[in-house]
Amino acid sequence: MKTLRPVTKVVQGQKMREGAGVTICRTVGTSALRNLDPYLMLDELKLPSKAAFAGFPDHPHRGFETCSIMLEGEMEHRDSQGNQGVIKSGGVQWMTAGRGIIHSEMPKVTDGILWGFQLWINLPKKDKMCKPRYQDYQKSDIPVVESSPGASVRVMAGTHSGVAGPIKMRNPGLLMDVRLGPGANFSQEVPEGWNGFCYIYDGEGKVSGTKAAPEHTLVLGPGDHVSAVGGAGPAGLKFLLVAGQPIGEPIVQHGPFVMNTQAEIYQAFEDFQSGRLQRADDNPWQDEL
């Protein structure tokens, strides 16, 4: 017998500044929700491109993965090993920082809206010092499933209605962009034992019977599936569905470094300050999985 996952916590987004003073809205990674294993942080960026043009200059990462999702606008990625790419509207980049990378994320255009998200995903101890790797997918690479009247699901990772997303994950999980018209219904299996949440980015409606509004994360409780319905307003309901298998290991985080022990954090800072973290010893664009 199927069990609907209830919403056990509603977290309102907090506005803060990141990068070169760019305002973002954060839910996961705040005092209200420090992390939800394996997820460390979720930020939403929604600003006129000119207001966000200072972007996110060079900064390091080690020990985790990031997923950048663009709804509107374009973001250019450059790193310390000479790699470069542009995530366009509707595109997604999954970056495995592994043992270390220094990169920048800068708006590519000055007109219109820059609207997107960045999700931080922890890596298990066995993978924290793996080779850096990128997965870049543009809008045309991401399948869209019309699973019921008025329901559209962009499947970035995991499977919905038999359709699989392109992102290859080290840790089992799913990532979907769900868009429901007024009154439209959605249902998705989420394996028991996984942690999951929905981030509402537009419109209103209900997730597992709980009212949903923009800039809120709804944490899902135990069960094996989640459901949602679009509200009566013209925007319906739009949200990210994120779920994954917990890692269950200690998390020690200091800014851009996420390891298992304080000693490993000290080592990350030492490697960064000495230049070891950013030196190219292989090609991070090679597929390792």
C-alpha cells in the first residue's frame, strides 16, 4: 500500500548576498534547515541581469557537487584548469568538485532576467577526493514529460513516467522541474528512506496537501511518493522536486570546503593557499563515471 509523504517542515527563504554582492534567496543551508543529507544548500537567483552582473568571481570548492539550473538568462563558467562553458536558458550544469577546482560563474547577458538555482550536494568520503568532472546539458537535452493534463515535468535526474533524465549521479537521487497549470495534478514515486524536498519558485497550490508559496522549501516526511496540485491562479504551481539517498557520514563544512573531519578542512585550506588545489593534473572534462 502506497504512503503519501507528508510535508514535515516549511522553510521560508532568507535573502543574503553572495559572490560580488549578488542577492540570492536561500532555504537549505540556513539556520532553519542547515542541511538535509545529502543536500547542503539551495539558492535561488532572480534579478534583472544588470543587477546581478557582478556575478560570482573566482572561488574554490572541494568535497561536494553543485547543480546550476537556469530558467532564464545565461551564465558563463570558467575554471582554473582552462575550461569554459555557457549555461543557457533551460540548461543545467552538474559539477563534481571532488578534490578541488577554482571557478567563476558570471552572467553572459545584460538584458532581461537572470533566474536560476544552485544546489549543493554532498559527496561520500570515498568520493570526496575524486577527479573533478562536469556534465553540461542545454534545454534540448532535458526530456519533458506531459504526465497528465496541464502537468509538465522536466526530468533532469531520476525517472518520471518511464522517462529518465540525463544527469549521472554518484549518489542515487532525482531532480525534476514540475510545472502545473491551475488544477493540474502530479505524482512521483520517491523511494522510502530517501530525503527530499520541494522548492516553490512560482505560483501557488498544494504539495501533499500543504499550501505551497514561492520562496519556500517544503521538507518531505517518510513515505514512498509525493503529490501536488496547481492552484487556481493563472500561474498554477511551479517547483523543483529534489530527493536523494542519505550518505549518513559526518559533515564538516567551512565555506566552500565540505569534508568529514576538521583536519581535512585544514588540509583543504592549506592546499588552496599553496596552489595545490587549483593545479591541473588531469582533464576534468573527461567522463569518469
